[in-house]
Amino acid sequence: MASAAISAPLSTKVTDAEKKRFVETCDAIGTSPSNALRMFVSAFNRRGGFPFDSSNPNGYSSETLAAMDDAVNGRVSGPYKTNKEMWAAVFDDSGE
């Protein structure tokens, strides 16, 4: 029979507002705060550091942020009725 891994407590301090939002977000995605922290620690250890780009608080690349800005400001084409129609627009070199 395999023995259970010994768990070591890990503690930190956050503001009441941060804790409330964290708990609400965990509930919304169907996990517990403890499980979310265990997942973070596991990912951190596997990667040897943050499992996200800590210099970008939103976690989006500059290319993604630019595309999101284009979408918000109406600089995108579509919607398309078919996949074929969408790809034709993607490869259209007319500059429209």
C-alpha cells in the first residue's frame, strides 16, 4: 500500500478584497482556493519560475493586445457566413 504524501502548510497575507475576489474566482471556475494554490506551486516548480509572463499583468502578448484593440475599435472584417469566406478575406491582397 502506497503511503500518502506528507503535506506542508504554506501561508501568505493578502488584503480582504484580494482574498474575496480570489475565492469568488475559484468558485466561478469550480475549484477551491487551496487547490488553485497547489496548482500554482506545481506549475511554478515545473517551470522553474512564474508559469506566466510576470512583466505583463494581463498575460497577453503585445500582438494579442493589438488584435484586441483592433476588435474593440472596429478595425476587423467579418462576420463571415462560411469558413471559406473567412479564409478568402484573410488572403485578400487588395488592401481593403
